[in-house]
Amino acid sequence: MKLYIKVHLKQLYDKIAEMAKLNTKALITDLVLIDIINFSQLKSSQQLEIVVFLTKSFKKMIEKMLLNSNTPLSKFIIGFVSTGDGFYCILNPRLKGFGAILGLSFSHFSEHIAKKYSYFEGIRIAVHTGEVNEFIDILGSKNFIGDGLNDCARYLEIKNFTISTVMISEAAYESLTKFLNIHRDFARLLTKHEFKRSSDFSFLDKHANEKRGCLIWLRKSGIINPPDINYNSMI
């Protein structure tokens, strides 16, 4: 009987492993991480209030952005991962490079939210281009995990963060550069908004791994819509 159970369990584990391989998908894309400043210091009621308001507000902001881009929300952002004190937006790989611009739009919008809630100190934003793995969770919903998410979070560890800036990794800046070379109108638009970037920086994260990136901002901030593209092709 014990031998039968062991064999049966092995067959079950093998089947699960096979199904897991079929239900995972590796993607390299832009990840935008929103982190609420001093979230843990807020009262529970304030935490719930600001998370609900931010989520609804950013959703409405994105939906308005997409009106002129011929893009459904589910095509623009393929994943949303809560972190407790913020969330990741995982962009469609076809929009690789736009993550930095989306981060700038989030930064602009958050300044208006700060006027509504006195306890809200703003958000920190990090953008990275990296690998994530899509899988189906226990509830049958699409979810994501991967080094890209972890690497993106490391960029919130830098000490020289200033409000109204977006921290982007070296990989994210390279993606932005490629995006602007393809979409020249966006390069002109960023110039019009007086796009600025800091000098490159490097630091060791908590795991003693070196990270490289820069800070970006707009002197004339605003919300910038994504391009109208063919989502059935890849850059």
C-alpha cells in the first residue's frame, strides 16, 4: 500500500510539473512600480482609503489616456500585482520603452491626489525592463512572478530620491531610447515638456548586487498618451 501511494504521488507530481510548464510564460517588458511613501506609518483606515482611491484614480487616468490610442486597458497593461504598500503595472511587451513615460504621467497625477489627502506624502516610482513569468494562480487568475519584479523593487532603495522624479534602471532607459527612435513624435513631445535626466548612478542593493540607472523628470509635467500601435506584432 505504501509503495502504491508513493508511485501515485510521483505520477501526480509529474503531472502537476508538466501542467505548470504549459501554464507559465516568460516575457521581457516594462515594469512600473508605484510605492506609497510612509505607507506603514498610516492608520489602517487611511491605508485602505488611499489604496482604494489611488487604484480607482489611476485606472480612470489610464482609461482616459487610451481613448485616443485605440487600445483596450487589458492590452495596455497585461498585469497588476499588489505589493501591499503599492503595486506593479506590467506593460504589454509591444510598449517596451513606454514604461518610463507612464511613470512620469503617474508622478504628475499623484501631485493632484496629494492635495486631496493631507496625510498622503506622495509616491515613489521605479521603472525597469526585465523578465517576468506569467502563471495561473490557485484561483485561476493570471498572475506574475520573476526577477524583473525583484530587480525593479531594488531601485526604491536608492537614497537620493526626490519627489516628482522617476527612478529608472539602465535597462529601462535603453528601452526608452529605442522607443523614442521608433516613435519620433514622442521624442519631440518629451522635448516640448522639457524632459530631464540625472547623471548615471550605481549602487549596491541589499543583496550586494550592483544596480545602474538614473532619475528622470519633466519640467513641464503632464499626462502623455501611449501610441496607437498594432498589438499583434513585436518591436
